[in-house]
Amino acid sequence: MILQHLMNHEKHYITLNNYLRAYYGEKVYKISLNPGFTCPNRDGKVDTTGCLFCSSMKSGDFSGDVSLSLKAQFASVKERMQAKWEEGSYIAYLQAGTNTYAPLDVLEKTFSTLLNLDEKVKSISIATRPDEIYPEIIELLKKLQTKKTVWVELGFQTVHPETYRFFHRGYENECFEKAVKLLHEANIAIIVHIINGLPFETKEMMLETVQYLAEFPISGIKIHMLHVMKDTPLGQMYLEKPFPLLSLEEYVEITAEQLRYLPSDIVIHRLTGDAPLNLLIAPEWTKKKFVVLNEIDKYMRKRNIWQGDKAKCKR
């Protein structure tokens, strides 16, 4: 489905907010939850180090309090959200850890809980790894999708083997491709996470990552800047021997140019990210998220460039 009509003078790409407002007719916001699952890249199934940039919260630094039940987490975050927006609906987001990595009965119970959190939950988003997508998981997700819209978010980060082996991603690109095929055949929306500024990657390499992804039937993408954080293996490497990081100007240019290769039916869920201020080592400019977004908008408007204007396929 072409979503070009959701672009405008201010935003030359399909924002998640514009997409959700058009689809549901109201404000919809995510509530991040933590079911307490671990990761096969941490517990020894794949490795014990995890991805080198990942914090002890397993990419869930802003998710719910794992000491609380999912219902209690949801209620707590919902209360904070309603202080900003009195009206709206929700997306229940399993963010921290690998959320298809648990015994099937545990996953089924967890997913059932999500169905009963609140009548205004419109969809369920599940963050996981491609190597934890297999036929039995697909059957669970298909069952869940009969009740709610389901999104699956896959950590991918980069297409380049020399990079993902360096940071210990723990699976090859063929694994990602198989997971996408299974999810697409089950009609489950796929959102992919990538990271710009990974050590020693060039602008051309980062563009190649989105060019690769543009060939697949993904529904959305999250683009992050690499955050170097305390208490991570990558953070320790950086403190011992700093490696080059992208400047704000470089990040803006690369990200805006990446958008040009993404077809106009892909929703842009994120163009920058957050790291806890008490953990962030670098880059300092990532603290100003709205500045980053504004600079990307200005860059695209000034050059009259748009999402998809370099896409090979107009899906």
C-alpha cells in the first residue's frame, strides 16, 4: 500500500504518528513492557556476551519495571502517558530482551495477558531476534493476530558481516531472510531495527544496509544512532581506545539519504533514539532528540528530497 499521501511539507517521510492517526483516527502511543525474558546471545545458547553495545537492560532501558506484573507495568506507564494526552489508544510493546525466547506455554500465557490489558490496546508489538522465529512461534503469533494486530520487531543493525561479527550479533543474514519469509507468509507486519555509526562503517556501508532491506516485504524501520554506554563491552573499548563516532551533521546526512532508498509503503518508526543520561558516554549530541529530528527535516526540505525517491521498487 502506497502511503505517500502521509508525507507533507514538514515531513518528507512517513512518520509513525501520521500513519497511526490515519489508520486509527486518533493518537496512539506505545507502552513499553518488560516480561523478564533473557536473550540467547546472553544465556549461552548463542553466546554469553550479548551484542557489545547492549546494556544490562537488554535494549529495554525505558521499558516497564520487571518486578511488576505486565498489567501493573501497563497501568503505571498509561498513567504517565495520560498526563500528556488525555485521549488516545495504545500499542502494547514487549521491548526488553528477546520476546519469543521462552517455552511456548510461557509465551502463550504472556501473549494472552497482553490481550486483556486494556480495551484500548489496538495492537501488540513484539521485539525479538530473527534466530528466535520458527514455525511454532509463527503459529502462536498467528493465533494472537486473530485478536489483535501484531507487529514483530527484528534487531538487524547492519547487513555487513565484518561489522555484525565484530559486535557479536550472533546470526547470519540468511537467518534474517528466513525469519522475514516466515513472518510475511503469516501476514505479520515486520519492523526492522538498524544502527548508524557502528564502529568502522562508512556512509556507503550504512546506505547499503537500507538498500538491502528495501528488497524485503518489511512494514517499518527504526533507525538508531550508536550510543556508547557505560557498563557495556563497547563502552569499555571506547574508554580504553576511542574510535570515531558520527557527528550530528554526518548522522543527519546519512539518515536522510537512507530514507530515499526506502519505498513509500515503509513506515519510519524512529529516526533517532535515547540512552539513559547516567549511562551515556557518547555522542553528547544524541541527548537532543528533537534537534536531530528537526535537522533531518530541514536537510530534506532544503534539498527537496523525499522518502522513496531513489527506491528501486515502487511497491
